[in-house]
Amino acid sequence: MQTDHITILQWVLVIGSSLALFGVAPLARTAAEFFGGRTKDRAPTVVALTSSLVISWLFAKSITNAANLGLAFGLIGGVAYAAYYLSFAVAGWVIYRMRTVGGYTSIHHFLRSNFGRGAVLVFSLLICFRLFNEVWSNTMVIGSYFGGVGDTAYYLAILVFTALTLAYSLKGGMSSSILTDVIQMALFGVLLVVILGAIIPRINYSAAPLLSSGEWTMAAGGNLLLVAILQSFSYPFHDPVLTDRAFLSSPQATLKAFLYATPIGFGCILLFSFVGIYGQVAGVEGQAPVEVAKLLGGPILLVMNFIMITSAASTLDSTFTSFSKLAVVDIAGAAAGAKQRGGGTSLDAEYLTPTQPTPSVKRGRIAMVAIVVLGTIPVFLNPTILSATTVSGAMVFGLAPVFCLWNTQAGPLSFHLSVGFGLLCGLAYALGVWPDSWILTSGKYNGLLSVSLVETIGCTLLYLLPIPFTKNASR
């Protein structure tokens, strides 16, 4: 298939799929629909919520990382990255208890009630930074299928794709995000089967070369596996795309969705890492998804392009929706000192409190446009680090005790000590000044494992240390 024909078909996929999603997206008119994902006064079902959770985490950057880790380390690389999806089970159970035992109706409600406005501000800044990065890092993956950095086609593809995704997000907010996530999850599954179907015949219909690839050692991927497990106790709580979905349906339905999403997400990311593992067997170099797709031929390159479009679009619309809710509902409510009530199953409890006016859908749409503009600017600065998942995970490790030990009588000092220590450790690692003498293992990600182990102990102790004094002060 000629290159020009492939490029034309890629444009057809980008524009056609986006217009189709705009057509099916519902028009949100109320706050419950736009911010709460309600359709005809009904909360999202378990199936819809599970699909939305999984596909929103199967973003273009994520599946590219999974394939590249499979290429670099073999099977253990895929397993290591898939281990991050234990985050679903951790967050699902913790937030279920927060809702049913604590009566909290949102993450910001919990933080405002226990740690004050300062904690809400710090937390909001952390997740704003994450959402900002999600925009450019995922759209850059799409651009790479149309040209190299600096090419006109590269930037044009990013701008067109982002604008079309914004269009259907503006139309329905969380309602359209949930509905389109179900469609995108189904597409992802079909496309993944097609890609694996192209790989299996090339290894004589035997999974042995894929399953026996790599070495199960610390230096060859084991470091990252342990990092992923440790970060699963903090990483999900700084992702509003995930936590927002934990308050849309009843606590029982939500817990089921999060628990179902854990093995499904783990399996999807592991299976996609087989793309990179096959690349290792075939001896390819470079970006695994692109190079393996080229090896498999033009049609598979289009399929790979489509799967990236599907995953990037699902992440972008969720990012736009989460930022909108953060700006209009969460931060505004905390700034006003609004006291929410109820156990979290009723939207009235979260959005229609006596002290807080109904959030403006119009302002929500303006917030979406703002994050698109700000999040697209870095694309033109040509950032070199596409994947910041592991580093950002290190910087927010201080959230682990805040949420996993949510029912302790901790005060603001506990929050700021834990989160502050995590930020300092993560910053030291990101700047390359983490002490080599503290590194216990060899191989790639050994420094990141060292940081994660220190943070596990340090953040927990610093969170617990002020509690006796907090109890005495409150008496």
C-alpha cells in the first residue's frame, strides 16, 4: 500500500471517527448530565463504568509505553507496566469505604473536611499539572503517525485531532465521555484482536516465543515491577479521570466496576505489550508500535493508528471533563467553603447543596477550552520526555497514607508532611540528585525503586507522627 494512500486513510480515520462520536454524544443541559454523567436521571451502569475506567487508562502514551517495555525487557516488561492497573482495586476499595463509612461525596469533600483549604489547593495544583500533561503527551503520539517533530503534517494532525475531540466533549461533558468510552472500549478490543491475529501466524501459532522472552531479574524489569506495585497505592488518587468515576454511581456498583476493571485493564495492557515482545523477537528497533506495524504491513499500520486514535480520544475527552469539574465544581466549592452532605449516591448531595449554587455548564465548557489551549502549547516546544508516568508517580507518593489511611484522625500537618516529603523525593530523582548510595539494585529503574522504597517508609511515618498531637489538640 502506497504511503500517500495510507496517509489519506489515516486522515479519514481521525476525522471520520471523531465526527461519528460527535453524532452519538448526548447534549448535556444540566449539571448532573455535564459533570455527573447522568443520562435521563440514571447513573452509569456497572458495564459502562467498567468500560470507561479501562479505556480511559489505556491511553495512547500508556499502550506505547507497554509495547516499548515489551521490546526492551520481554514479558516482564509488559507485566511490570500492567501492574499499575492494580490501582483500580486499591482506589475502588478505599473510595468505597470513604463513601459508605465516611459519607464523603468527592475527593475534595474529604480533603476539605479533614485537612482544610490548604490541602485542597495543594492537591488541586498536583492534579492540574497531571491533566495539563495528559493533553500534549497523548496528542503527540497521534502526530507521530503523520510525520516527524517539526513537520507540518505532525502539527496539523495534532490540532485537528484535539479540536474534534474537544467538540464532542463540549457537547456532552461526562455524559458523552462515558458513552463514547463504551464505544471506544469495544473498538479497542476488536483492534487488539486484529493486531494479535497478525502476529500469531508469524511465530508459527505458538505463544512460546512471547512467553519465554526476557529475564525475570531486577535489572531486566523487576525494578519497574516493584515500583508499579508500590505506586499503585498513591498513583490513582492524583488522577481525577479515575477518581471522578468513583462518585458517579452507587458505592456498590462503583466497587464492582473498579474490581472488574482491574483484571481487564491488566490483561489489555499485557496483551498489547506482545506487540513490543514480538518486535524483540523480530529484532526491530525504535518505537515498538510504529516499527512493528511497518513490519506487519500497511493495513496493520492503519489498525495501529486507529487503536492510538481510540485510546488517545478516550483519554482526552476524560481529561477535558475532569478539568472542567475540577475548575467549576471542586475548586470553586472548596474556595467558597461549601459544606457538602450525604453519602455520595445522590447528585443533589454533591451539586445542589444549600450553600453552593448549581455549577454552570457554560463555565464548564469554557474550562474545557482553556485546558485545550494551555495543554497544546508544549507540543510546539517539542518536549523530549513523552512518558512521565513513573516520575510523576514518585512525586505524588505522599498521597498513599492520606487516602489509604483515610480513617485515622490525622490533621493538616500530617497531610503536608507526607505530601511534601513525597514531592521532595520525586523532585530529587527528577533532577538527578538522588544519592547513589541509597540504590540497592542494578539495572534500569533502580533509582526509581530506591525512591519508592524510601517514600513508602518516610511518607507513612511523617503522616502518622503528628496524629497523637492532633488528637490532644482536638480535646
